[in-house]
Amino acid sequence: MTISRRSLLIGLPLLLAGCQTGPSQQSMYDARPGEPHPLKKVPIDKIKPELRRQEVAYETSQPAGTIVVDTPARRLYYVLGEGRAIRYGVGVGRNGYALAGVAYIGRRAEWPSWTPSPNMLRTNPEKNMKYAGGVPGGINNPLGARALYLYRGGNDTMFRIHGTNQPQSIGQAMSSGCIRMMNHDVIDLYERAKVGGRVVVLQA
């Protein structure tokens, strides 16, 4: 049986359309000029495929709206329900600098200011003491574009899920315990997460 050129041309757009699902990965990391501190485009080839934001199959007993941080895997999941989640690549704390267990989002902030914790001032005064008065929000702020502050029993744990001005740290264990995300990704998570939302941090 032969296939006419006309039939082939008609079918080709359908074939190509079947390969495209949702927004392109690059579009998720395009420039964001409307931010108070505009973000530049991040070329997709600069982000390892396994660290790019994407919706994935994810079986969990946690309810929709829960954030699950898989520390050993360097992944964060925002649970959508019905076996699906949004997966993000993250940077995590060094050994001995980590939160474990259940917390909740006590507050949220856009382009937050940053002040080193008392523990950071005590353990590394040479690096952190010059920032003891605080650093205003902006591109050079260690907390990046957004921050989710983790609480337990009404008390601030001093751990955060936040953006970063060091995107090369994503996928690594090098922070002072907080969970780092690419600025584009933490903006996406911030728009989904709510104050009071459940956060589960898994350790090895």
C-alpha cells in the first residue's frame, strides 16, 4: 500500500503535536522582567535534566498541598494528589545541618531580607558577622526571590525553603540546613504553597 504525499503532510502536524506536552521546559526558566528585582533567563542547557521542574508520578500517603523534601535525593515534591506531584531539584544542608520530620509554613515572603541565625554567627563568625545587621531583599540576597519559613508548635525552626543566588548549589549538600531552590522554581512553589501548609522533610 502506498501513502500519498498529501496524506503524509496532513498527518505530520498531528504526529508532531503528540510529542509536545504543556509549556516547554525553557519557557519555565525564561526572563521575569516584572519581578521587583527582574530575573534573567536561565538557559535550559545550564540545568541538569533531572533537576528541572516537572510534573511526575508520585505515590504518597500525604494529602494534596503537602511539600515533601527528599533530602538524600535532593528533590522536593509538591503533592497534587491522585498519584501526581510537581518535582523540583533542590540544594540541601550539609551533614549535621538539617531539619527532619514534620513542620508547617508559618509565613511566606517575597524577596525577603536575610539575617544570619545565632548558630551561623557562632559557628562561622568570620564569614557571617559582617551580615549581622541583615541583608535587604534582592538579587544578591542569599534567600533569593521567595522564602517559606518553617514552624513547629508556633515556633520558628530557623529553617527555610528559599531561592538562591548560587544556582550551582542545586543538587548539592552545602547549605546551612535550609532547602535551596532555583529562583524560578521557588516562585512557582510559592504560588502553590499556603501558610499553614504541611511540610515533611525526609532524611536518610
